[in-house]
Amino acid sequence: MIFLENLFAAVDAYFIEKLVENDPVFDQILTNNQKYKLPPHDVSPSQGKFLYLLTKIKGAKRILEIGTLGGYSTLWFAKALDDDGQIISLEYDKTHADVAKENLALAGVSNKTTIVVGAACDSLEEMIQTQTAPFDLIFIDADKENNSVYLHYALQLSTPGTIIIGDNVVREGTVLDSKSSDRRVLGVRSFVDDLSTSKTLTSTAIETVGVKGYDGFTISIVEK
């Protein structure tokens, strides 16, 4: 098993070296995150490039990110947006938000990014109450316990064609454990159940292995 884990990480590193351009600002962001002791939960470079390409393919103008951390994935989205594009990112922890703002200013994308501090549910409710315009792409990557709640709000902030991505849904395979007492696992399972029964969404899930271990994400499109 250790051999396979090392192999997966080595293959991932190979593709990162070959296909992900070396932009020093991403390294600086990760260094800043470590400096301020943020948890190392950022997407991998390959996953970030995937988010970038998906944004480009979609031609997204407005992106909603639920869970900012230090802004690593936020930057991937921002780099894919045209100058008139906008990403709104929700972050509960003020320290994380402050680090993200510093990182995004360093990257020169502050004009495209808005970090909203506070409980995501409150921020999402306010968006709905103020009739915020729908988003082209929504990335759910916060506390997994509330994934189903975030999906509920995401659908209200969507329009036909909106892409919704749910990150970290495999969790080293623990998503299979229906008897788990881990609230994160239960939250993911509830989220997947909601995707499977939705009459609005068409969804699938992709497993990933590599430098971030064994995990995966869901990807859905709003049909109606």
C-alpha cells in the first residue's frame, strides 16, 4: 500500500512538472499559509489547474467559492476569469480571510475577488435575500458537515448550466462507511444522497490520487 501511495504521488508530481506552469506566486501563497499556520487543505496544483480549465471551458463570469482558506484555489479561479469576471469567496475564519486577502493582493487579482467573512450559511442567506445574481460555477469546499445545506443554497444561486463542484468527497474511502460517527463523512454521504435524488442536477463523482492522497470530488450541472 505504501508503494502505491508513493507511486501515485510520483505520477502526480510528474504531471504537475509537465503540465502545470511554474508560477512562483502559488508557492508564495503556500509559504504564507504555512507562516500563519493555516491547515494544509489546499487543492493540489493539478486540481487547481483543473478548476482553471473548467472555468475557461464554461466561460464563467461569476464564481462562488464556499471555503477560502488561504486563497490558493481562489487564485486559480481568478486567473481563469477575464478582467470583468468576479469570484466571491466565503470564509468563516477571519485569520484565514486576512491571509487570503494578502495572498490575492500579492497575486494582483484583488479586483476580481471578494472575500466575505462569517458563517457561510448566513452569507448565503443574505445573498438570496438581496437577490444576488446567479453564478456560473459554484465550488463547495468548506466544513463537510454542512454540505447539504450549502447545496440547498447553491441551487437557489444557480441558473440552468451552472456547474457545482463538491470537494473532498472520498475521504480515503471512508465515504463508504454508513455507520461512521465522523460528522464530515456523514455530511458527505448526505450531500451525495441529495445529488442522487435531485431532479434539478445531473451529477457524477471522480476519484483522485496523488500528492493529496486518496480523495475525489463531485461535479454537477444544473439542468433546469
